[in-house]
Amino acid sequence: MDLPKRVRLVEVGPRDGLQNEAKPVPVDVKVELIDRLTAAGHTTVESGSFVSPRWVPQMASTDEVMARINRKPGVSYPVLVPNKQGMNGAVEARCEEVAVFTAASEAFCRKNTNCSIDESFERFAPVIEAAQKHGMRVRGYISTVVACPYSGDVAPEAVAILADRLFRMGCYEISLGDTIGVGTPAKCVAMVDAVAQHVPREKLAAHFHDTYGQSLANILAVMGRGITVFDTAVAGLGGCPYAKGASGNVGTEDVIYMLNGLGIAHGVDLDAIAETGRFICAALGREPASKVAQALKAQCAA
Amino acid sequence: MDLPKRVRLVEVGPRDGLQNEAKPVPVDVKVELIDRLTAAGHTTVESGSFVSPRWVPQMASTDEVMARINRKPGVSYPVLVPNKQGMNGAVEARCEEVAVFTAASEAFCRKNTNCSIDESFERFAPVIEAAQKHGMRVRGYISTVVACPYSGDVAPEAVAILADRLFRMGCYEISLGDTIGVGTPAKCVAMVDAVAQHVPREKLAAHFHDTYGQSLANILAVMGRGITVFDTAVAGLGGCPYAKGASGNVGTEDVIYMLNGLGIAHGVDLDAIAETGRFICAALGREPASKVAQALKAQCAA
């Protein structure tokens, strides 16, 4: 297998993982979560979003979170910013990295952000501009890169066009999200290969949800195609709002376990992440979705 | 990706999946389970074992199960047979296929079957002989092919030697079992490649447990190395007796979902299997471990 020697993990648990939680997660818990994640070795931790608290009440405290975390040198704490107004919040909170987002499906974009794909670009164009003025890095998210829950399959070329556009606008990295987790290895490879005709592979990240348990196989497949950045969430945090009860982001523990077995460097300590997973799951009153987390817990109990 | 056009699934839910259940599963339920699995398209369903009911009480009713299932033409219903005595039961039950088993780790073999690896061969040599006399096919199982819960890593060459021995003794297929589910893609590939130096790849089956969530990635990896037979269990039945609470065999639903996405033929209907998974999980009073099963259930509820 022709695999990379080193990859980078982007921990999205504190934002993508927690944003759909029914009960608000206290700021104290979020701060401790983020600090534990960076202590475990993560160098990129998505820490919140400056979206309207009316739409995403879970993220309402992002300014406070950003003020209280222990910002480690060399670690990036991107926050999601949908528009100019959100950008003001990010600047006030002294964020050094923001993330903008669109979708590869018109139907999903409208349902999720109440605008067309083109309009989503119009909304975040000034965000990218302001970020550049403030010397902030910008990450770009494209969701529904394999399929849309409303309109079905998404053409790889549709994703490629958007990735190209985001990259030209100045995003340093494009995260390709299989939002509903329906992708399988060949589809993910086809999508990545299409995008790579426009954007260098080292500028792409794969963002897989484990709804159908396919994430690790997909990560393995796209690693074989030169992708070296992976979005993961500790304990497999995050639900799928389109299929209640289904699991969320691929678990950081599961990805680390596979990478360790493959001898691929990533810099994150499995035991510390598993411990962090137990911490946040205890706070949420639930079991971790990550199988590695479950197995390690069972092992401890035995 | 260089993958096969067609694979065969061996459904092990009724045996490997149920053998560790604390409460006995009624014969009626087992019979319906097996008949549903073959109705869904499975051509090989491991249906029980003729081991001492003192050791595996769950399998005590295998003779009755074999008498009552609807034996479909072209479908094989292998049963596990540890020794000559078990073989008598299999002959009486008019079984057409038996399976013998050993382990790649001495420590595991002793703990699991109370004999050395060499002694395990001595025990099943007369089984294979009798099977040949009765015109029965013999499948060979090797467990702990990646690592042992007692003695750690297992050398690929150790597995290869045993597979070679089983194959020469007349096993038509050798199932390579990562009993504790700790394998990752490169380790599984190394193991399979070592074995394939002695036994043709088309005579090998991969038997992965999903304890650490690695099964699909491992299946994808070894499919890329010419393996075309996979042992799976509906709903991901089966626990890991060495880590209570950890999950068991890779879920048939999850494997089918990946294969369907890859366009690889296998002949089994996903919806019928998912329905069968709901049937057996309802009987067991538990949720399916298979993520595809969970996602389909969540989708139905939504």
C-alpha cells in the first residue's frame, strides 16, 4: 500500500461534534475539552462558531470559550464564520483562523444555510477578505461531497468546481465533507481525484461521518490517493441531524488506532484522547460512539 | 483500486455470533434466523457446532437446528466440529460441510481448547478423514492470526505454516480469524501475503472482528490483495469474550453496504439482511452493533 508517512488530524469535536447537542454544554466543559485535546497533541482544534445563536444555540458561548482556552503556540483554533457579522465576533475574540462553508448540493445549501451555493460564496467573500486583512488563515468546508439527503448523488466535478473556487479565493485548505456518511471507498476516491485536478492534494482534507461505518475504509482509500489531512471528533461526537440516532464524525480514537497500526505519524496520543473522550462523554451523559473508545473501556473494566 | 468483481460472504452469525450469548436462544429462533439468512441470498451459513454442551451450551441444540432448517439447494450449512465425537453428531445430522479450528498462538490454543496447536491437529485429523469418507467438505479456521490476547503479536509466517498444513490436509478453504479485532490494514495485508505464499489466495477467507472498528478498512485492504471470501455476522452479532462489552464479528450489513458502493457483486440483499438483523436483535433484546443497521433503523424512525 502506498500510504503517506505522516498525516495531520483536525479535531472537530468541540464544534461539529457538539453543535447538535440538545442540552447546552457549559463553557467550563468546552474549555477543558479543548485544552485536553491540545495537551494530547492536536495542533488544529476547531473550537466553535460565530453563527447566530438563534440557529445554533450550542455555539453561543464561542467568544467566552476563545477567551478562556489555554492557547498553545503552534496550535490553531479555527472557528466557523458564516458571514461578515460572524467575522466581527472572530476578530474581537482574537481568532487566528476561521472557516467558511458551502455545500456541493443546492438543495442542502438552501436547507442548511437558506441560500443558494452562489449566495453562500457572496456571503463569505467579505469574510475571506477581512481575514486576509487581519492576517487570519481561512479554511474552506464543502459539505455533501458524495451525496445529499434531499437530492441524492453529487457529481465529483460539482465538488471540484467549488473546491477550485474556494482555493482561488484564498482558503489554505479545503475540507471535503461527506456530511451524511454514505460514501464508500471508490466514490470517495473518485471525488478526491476529481477535486485534485484543480487543487493540490496536500491542500485537501477529508471529513467523513461514520453513519454507515465506512469512515476508516474511506480514509484508507483516500490516503492511498495522497490525502494527508483528516477531520475527526473525539469519541465520535456529533449526530447526524438527518438520521436521528445515527452516529456522527469518525472517532479520533478509531483513526489514531488505524494510523498507529499502519505506522503513520500524526502526533496525537491515543490514551490521552481516549481519556478526553471519557471526560466529554461523562459530561454529556452518554457512551462514546468510537469503537476503540468502547474497546479500551471494556478492557479497563475486564 | 484493483478490487475483485465478485466476492462470497460466509454468514457466521448463527454460530460465532450466538455462541457467547448468556441466555439460550430458542431453536425456533435459530431456525428462523438461518432460513431468513438464506432467503436473503447467503450461500454459506455457519449454522452451529457439535462441541460439548458443557463448554458451549448455546450450541447444544445444533442437531435439532440442522433437522429443522429449510435446506436450500446450493447452500452450504457448515458446522464446527472439534473432534471425532463431534463428527459423529455432524454425520447423524446429515451435515454436508464441517469446520475444524486451531489457533496461531499456543497460549490462545491452550486457553481456548485446552491443547497445544499440534494436539489440535491431532484432534481434527480424524475429523477430516471421516469427512472425506462421507463426502463432506471441510473448512479450516485459524484464530488469532494477527495477535493473541495472552501472548501479543503473532508472526505472519506462523499463520502461513498452519494454513499450509490445513490446506494439505484437505480443507477447501482456510478462514483467517483476527479473533480479538486488533488488526489494522497493513498487518492484515502482511499476514495474508505470507499465507498466500503457501495457499492460493482464492482458497482464503478473512474473518475480522470489529472490536476496534477496523474491519471494513481491513477487508478493503485484503480485497486489494486478492481475498474474495469474507466471514460476517448479521447485525454484528458476537461479543469478544476477552473484552466484555466490545463488539463482535463485522456486521454483514456494513460489509454489504461497502461492497454495494464499490459495485462488487455478492448476491445478498441488504434490506432483507437488515430486517433479519432486527429480528434476531429483537429476540436477543438488544440493539444491533452494525452501524448500517443503526442508520437504517434511524432512517425508518425519521
